Amino acid sequence: MIKMITKHDRLYRIPAPEATANRVYAGVDLGSNTFRLLIARIRDGRIEPVVKQLHAVRLGEALHRTGRLNEQAIRRALAALAGYRTLLDRHQPAALRICGTAALRVAANRDVFLREAATILGRAAEVIDGEEEARLSGIGAFAAMLLPPPEPLLLADIGGGSSELLVAADTPAGPSITAAVSLPLGAVHLSESFLHADPPAAHELAAMAAHIDGVIRPALAALPSAPKTVVGIGGTATALAALDCNLCVYDGDRVQDHRLDLAALEATLARLGRLTGTERNRLPGLGDGRGEIILGGLMIFLALLKALPSPQVTVSDGGLLEGILLSAAGADALA
């Protein structure tokens, strides 16, 4: 569903330095593929991580077939949260926000997981809608940009269960949004639905590409403008950047603002499409099961570039997780 925003809304508010001095804040992202924790300070409008962790829990595994979270996924997810609770107790953040996304929006048994998660974390998680997920992703992306361009951007956050698109621009009053859309396209869902052979068969990849294109083009046509700059947010984008940079150890500074053009993405698809999921997992930047689902996310970016007057994707190291933390800090500063 596309929701148009008829006026320029502020995308975020960075707390004043005096409001955040000597304090740490925390955000937890309960994603369909990956759970992530960030504990950080905010200095001069920038996030300074104290702790940043991620775990590929695959919460949305088989969800599109059963409509429910399976027991193995729940156990993996709760184990990750137990580790997060230890870190949260150690650092005692002034404010904490915990957000669940696509898998928790649709799972019939989500309340079972949410109750256990709240017991472990000592705080209830919010299940946010696609519009709020897009907004928070934009918060994190703009905070990571040293010099946001003045023209409108299309921020694309490719998740495990859904993808969020946000049209946003930097204005004298701060970043603002004009439209947001959440699409039922996610790297986990697509990979499980279309890719059954390992390596995937050519006809499977073609069918997935056609499905993605059939969702992407009508959504873009309904947006109020066609931005010329695409910013990639989230694990798919950063993994592709890390792979393109041949990073054996992830480096956010190298990933930030790295550019991937259409030819590079098509070459990466050709290369990865010849490998099994296990072989892809061994590549730098594709560990923790990311290699098993990367093709779905990669093909979403390909569809965006083919449908837009944009020659490349600019990758942002900041996204939903950073937005969650900044929103927690902002609410605390305004309390």
C-alpha cells in the first residue's frame, strides 16, 4: 500500500547535544532475517556506536507458506535476545526502542514470540507498520550522510520480508519526506518462493525477476516524482557493497557511499547465480546465511535501476537500526 504525504514532514529530530551528553541510547531491530542491537552515544548529530551486534535468526523462515513463526526460528531469535539483554543491562541506556517488522506484522502466532521476547528484554517490542519502517530507515540513512544532496532521493530498504521505499530530500529545515511505500518484496520471501534448485535454475531467476518487476513498476509510477538518485539501505545493500569492495572484515566507512551501477550488479548476479547457497555463504560479506537469500535482494535493486533514470545505487551504512536509536533518543530528549 502506498501512502502519499501531501506536505513536507520532518524526517527526524536530532537531540540537542546537552540533552544527550554522557548518555547512551539503544535500538533493537527485530527483522525478518536479522536481529540487530545498537547501543550508542550521539555527538554533534552523529552516532558513535558503543556496541553493535547482528544475528541472522531467519525469523521469517517458511512464514509465507505457513503463516506462522516456526519453533526453530523462535528459539534462534530468543537466544539472540538473551545476549542483547546482558549487554543492555551492562550499559544501561537512557532510552531503548525495540521494533519488529514484516515477519511480526503477518505471523499468526506473533503474540507468543512477543510475550517471550518482552520477558527476556524487560520491555515490550513495537510491531511497526511499513510506513514507520520506511521513515525510520530514512532517519538512519540521512544521519549517516555527510553531505546529503539537495535533490530528492529514493531510499530503498530491502529487508527479509518486505521492502520500503521513501522519497526524501534535504531541506533548510532538515530532511523531509514526500512519499513512502512498503512493498511485499523481501529477500527471504523471494528466495524461498522462487529459488528451489541450488544453484538456482535460469527459469527460476527469470520468474523471480518478472514478479519483482511487476510489483516495482506500478509502485514507482504512483510516486509523485522519479528521483534520480537511489540510496540502498539495509543488509542486502551493505553486503553487496562489502562484496564489491572485497572486504573480509566489514568496514562501515568503506561501505558508506559506495556505488553499485547496473553493470556491476548484473555481473554480481551472474557470478552468484552460478554458486550454491553454501558457496555464496563463504564469500566475504555474505556470512551468517546472507548468501542464501542475497539473490532476491540483489534482483530488487536491479529492478529499481532498470525502472528509474538512475545509473547506480549509492549504499548507506545507516538505516533502520540507526533510525530506531535516534527516535528513542529524540523521544527521551523531548520527554
